Amino acid sequence: MIKKVLIVDDDLQMLLSLKEGLSRYDETFTVLTALDGEDGLDQIKKNTISLVITDLKMPKMDGFSFLAQIMENYPEIPVIIVTGYSTPEMERMAREGGAVGYIGKPFMIEDLARKIVTTLRKEADGGTLHSISSGLFLQLMEMEEKTCTIRLFEKTMGKQGILFFRDGELLDAKTDKLRGEAAAYEIFSWEDVSLSIQNACQQKEKRIRKDLQAILLEAARLKDERGEQGQDTVIEAEELSLSAQDQATEESSTIETLMATLDKELGEGSGVEDIYYDDSWGELSKAIKGLGEFFMGGEWRAGYIDRGDSNDFILVPRGRMVVMCVNPRCPRDRIMNILGGQ
């Protein structure tokens, strides 16, 4: 499969020159372009991108903000930083931000091409396996305490998925519309798959709480149920699956809405470092709700938790519990007022 490489730079002439100069490698990779980070994110949403090359100094969204967005939402995509301000400090900041490579301007197109080809080869440095049982193979990942990113391709329907392992622990899973446990159940139901293994994992957040064996068993149970129920029940199961996907989409939309509201009101000064669902706060939620009812305090909309750690937490009950991880210097009162009006 020919890889897609996205180059992001606000210099249109440079983009056109790079696209033309790299066209001789079109049997290995094709080049897509974007003029800023926002345009780059749109390209990533529309295409399966194997590598991003981005300038640092750009309008709307600079290279570091763009890199942070990729690391948060698309950690499987390697990023190479390009800049005309090449200093050891700049290189250190880029690598700490998650970039896998760094190249200073000016550069020869051939040098960039070699770096692209080398990075794409490393992307699958663990090899590719075809027509295997994903469940058995992934149990080996756990036994070997493997740290890797695994891309899966389901041959029958052409579906694609990604799994993130760190020290043999399944951190997260992604498919086209699902993430976390829902995506893992979908992926583990596939039969005829090919696996591409990258011996690195940029994903840091743990979105899957269950262990791998429990995920595999539940996926097998759901798969067997679908197989035993016949055509009419299969249609019903598909409807339930769509309902689960709709729920996952709705939950994702809730988080995106909360983040968009805080971004609009507070911009980069919100202090929110992460936001996710975590049902383990359920008992505390019930206790707070009970106190509110006892003192006739009205509906509980949000709560601030200071546990004395490096980060504090804001709990936002929205059906499931939404947890915001914030730094202690965040504008707590303003955030609480904003969330209280949601």
C-alpha cells in the first residue's frame, strides 16, 4: 500500500516545490499538503496519514500546537519537525513534544526524502503478519510485555483499527468511529486480519480499564451471540451495535462540546490537560448528589477535587462521569461557573 505523507507549511511555494520534487517517490509514498495546523488536522481526519512533516512557525495554529493535537488524538502518526530556527533547545522541545525527527532549513529534497523513507520503514519495524488470529497474537504481546503500536486491516470489509500497548498492557484502541473498549470489542471480532507492528507507543493515556483477557472473552461472547441468533436477530444486533456506536458518538460529542466551550471562554488559559470518561468516581458522585438533595442545593453540575497531587480534577456528571484533569493554577472559579451553566 502506498503511504500518504502530509507536509504542513505556510509557504505555498515551498509546498509546491516539495510536492513536485518528491513526486519521483510516488511508488513509495504520495504527498498531501496543508498551509497551517488547522488545515493539517482536517487532512488527517479525511485521509489515512502515515507521516506528518510540519513547520513550526505558522499562522492560526503553530507547529508545536499542531504537534500537541496529533499526540493527543492521533498518537500513532509519527511527526517530523522542520524549522529555520535550528537550535539544540528547539530540537529538545520538539522531541519532548513527541516528534520523531527534526530537520533544519535549508535542506535538500533528497535529504528529506531519505528521512521520510527511513521513518516509514521504522513505522512497521516490527514486521507485518497476514491472515492470523489477532486474539492469540495480542495475548503474546501481553506475555512478552511488548511496547508497540499495532495497525490492523480486516480484509473482508476493508476495516482498519489501531491498538496501543505499553509493557504488555492494552492502553487504547481506535477504529473509524469508535475508541477505547468499544473499539477493542470491534477489532477483536475480526477474523481475517493483517497486522503491522511499530515498536514504539506514543499513546500515554490509558482509556481501557479492563485487562486484555477480559476484553477478548467479552468480544468472543458478543461474536458468538451474533452467530447463534439467526438473520432476524443479527439485524437486531446490528441495530444494537449502531445504538452503541451512537452512544459512543454522543459521549465523544459531549466531551468535544465541553472542551469547545472552555476554549471559547478561556482559550489556552483553561488549564485543562486531559478530559475523559471514568465511571470509578460513581460512589463519590452519589454521595455528592445526596448531600445536594439533603441541603436542597439544586442539581449537581460540577465539582472540584483537590487531592494534593500534581494535578487536580473537575467532575462533570453527564450520564457517565466526565473527568477533567487540570493543573492547580487553572481559573477554577471561572471553569466551575461555565460548567454550572451548561
